Amino acid sequence: MAKKQPQTKAKRPQITDGEIPVVGAREPCPCGSGRRYKACHGRAAAQAVTELVHRPFEGLPGECDWVALRELVPAATAELTLKDGLPEGVPSVTLATVLPMAWPALRREDGSVLLGLQNDTASGDISRDLADTLQRALQAKPGTPVQGRRAPAGGPRLQDLLDPAGTFEPEVHSGFEFWVPDAQNATPEVTASLERANAAAIPTVKLTGVDAAYWCETPEKNHLRWVMPHPEEQLLDALARLHAAGRSSLGEGTRLVGSFRAHGLTVPVWDLPSGVLAEDIEKPAAEFAERLAAALAADAPLTPEERRARGGLTNRQVTLS
């Protein structure tokens, strides 16, 4: 039997990622390795696009409100401040929860830009997708929408484009009339989309006394959904301490019922009687914030009652994203 000839490994050609053009996944990689693109340089590109960013809004002013507008609030806007200032011909850039026909962005006739937040994204990094959409909107022809696409791997994120010293102050609206400056002259398609959106919007109010807390009205009961910046484990311990002590409610007839997990932050939720309005919950929410601060500062081990309360809260936690 003939001996097998020893195999030698061919030296992989040296070439920088910046020189590799994107080709079809099943085509030979342009680097000359002899492998298919998807198994060579395409692998890193695909991973960069699909890897989930746990807290996409971390580092932005008002991170908690970004999460709320992305997941909880039907109709709201917020003015955005660009790090390098507004380009010529762009009088303003406004973040909006939803745009007509679910457009990712819109360059209005006057040159202003609306950026939609509640859209499906093509990658695991919402911030990168939004930054790509924003850049294209700034260069779009006035009066045109911007279509969605997969953001290039390695492109800028919102944290690269927005001024970290800028403010983020959402304005919650009762409907979507902010879509068009003159609703009476809107196209039939936009008018129909506006009517459908207004009919589906849940009445929502942002509390003024605490950060990122939103009251909403539903047919059976009202709710308070409060996006909090604290580390999840520390926050759940603090909520459990208050719950076990009977101090987690916001007044008579209210009840802490669980929490959402969204974009790396925790969102406690309270059930409220249908007669309790946003203004009625302002003072109780401010008082709860003081109790929560004290509970967050506690470092003693949880008691058996507090552990049971924590287990109940954890069992009622729902992940939104």
C-alpha cells in the first residue's frame, strides 16, 4: 500500500478587511483563500450584522425614554441634537415613535427630518440601523421617505452622531397629527394611515415628577409603566424588599404586578383603577421613588419573605426585546 503523501497547508493570503469587496455568500472569497466568502471574510461581516446589542441606547441622553418610546408609547416625538450640528437645508431632526406607512424616515418638503423608532431592524444593533437611516435621511431629496435596508457592518451608531450633551425630552401626543403639517391636504394614503393609527393608539401620558414613567389607559384598568436605569438584579431585590413590606403600591387599589425587560433595562408595571388618572399618580410615584432609593441602598441579604416576593416578581417578568 502506498504511503500517503504528507499534506502541506497553503499559506492564507494576507489582505486587510478594508480591501475585501462584498460578494455573494457562495462565491469564492476575493482574498484568494479558495474558500467561499460566507466561510471566510463573510463570516465576520455576518456576525457583526446579526450580533444582538443588549443595550442599544446606552450612553445616549435619556436612555430610559428611548426604551419607552421604542416599546411602550404609541405617539411621541423628541427633538434630536446632532454632534456636528444640522447640515445646510435641514432645519430640524425629530425622532418619532411611528411614521406614516411605517417609513423608517421622512425628509419633509421644508428639509426637516423625521426618524421613525418603532420599525423592524435588519441587524442586532438598533442604534446602528437608526444611524444609517438618519444619515440617508439627511441626504434625501426633500419630500421623500427613506426606505429600510441593512446597515453596513462597522457603520456609525446613534452614539456617534448625536450630541452626548444634548437633551432628550419626549413630547407625548394624543394622536399622530404631527405626521403632516397640514392634515387637510395630505394624500389619501397618508390620511388613511393616520386614521388607522389614531384608532389604535392607547391614551398615554408621561409623568412630570419622575423620569421615564408613563401612565396609560386601557378599557378594563389603567397602568403605570416605569423604565428604570438600575441594574436588574439590584432593582429586583429592592422591589422585593418593598413588596414584602407592603410598600410597593402607589396608593389604594394599585398593585405592582410585574415588569418588562426591554433593551437591557427593567420596566416595573403597576395596575391602577380605571378612575386613577396620570395627575393622580404624580405624588404617589414621587414618594415611591424615595422608598425605592432607600431600598436600592440596602445591602443586607434578603429575608425569606423578600425572597418569595422576588420570586413572584421574577415569574411575572416578560421580555419585550
